Amino acid sequence: MPCNSVIYYRDRDEVIYSNKYDGDSGEKTGFSVFEKAGIKLLLPTTYYYYSEKEPEKKLTKEDIFLHALYVAEKEPSVRHFIFLALFYCKFEEELKEVKHDIVENLKLVLQGERIKGYPSFEEIKEKADMYGIEISCNRPAR
């Protein structure tokens, strides 16, 4: 891991970190690979995954989403929450088993509730429209 990296998550087998200088010390993950899913972001920082145990691990959408959640835990921002909501809605079927406070709050926001520190449903909807993402996930039937 390069010096000057910010660590978001670490356990015995893996680390999620960022570095402002694009390098080759790990595999890009989290918000840095949302573009591959059609959610292009301009980021000042690149997020990485590294595992000594599984250096060639193919990251799933759930892995990528969890890694983005680790970033949002440490650096909560409306922008992070909006993009997490978009990724969740786009891949809800693959992510429905993810249990996390941020996810639970985003589900409430997507049902129209207002939660301090989180974007409004309207803000998420506006971005979703820009990316062509259906945000019907978790919306109550009318």
C-alpha cells in the first residue's frame, strides 16, 4: 500500500484504501469502479482493494458496494449517499442481502422519508434520471 493512503477498512485478509495518486498497488474498487456499472463519477481520489490472501479475487457488485459503504462510513457526504442509492437501485436484486445502517437509511429516503445528513428522494431521483436509472426500488405502492 502506498504511503499517504487513507485506510477505510482493514481486517486480517483485506484492506480498502484510497490514494490521490493513481497507482498499481491494488485493484480499483468502490466508487472508482461505479463507471463500469454505468455510473460515471469524477473523483479526486482513487479507491483500492488489496488482499494478500486473494490477490486475484474477482470483485462482485456486492464487494464493490460494500467497499463504497466503508468509504461513506468514514467520509459521509450527500454525494456518496446519492451514488450509493443509485448503485443499490440499479443492482437491488444482487444487493438486497446487504445489511448496513447507511443502506437502511437510504431505503427510508427512497420511501420519501427525510433523514438528516442524507439527500432527499428528489435529489436522488434527479441524478437517477441523468443516469437513466429506475429508482422504483423500495418505493411504496400507490
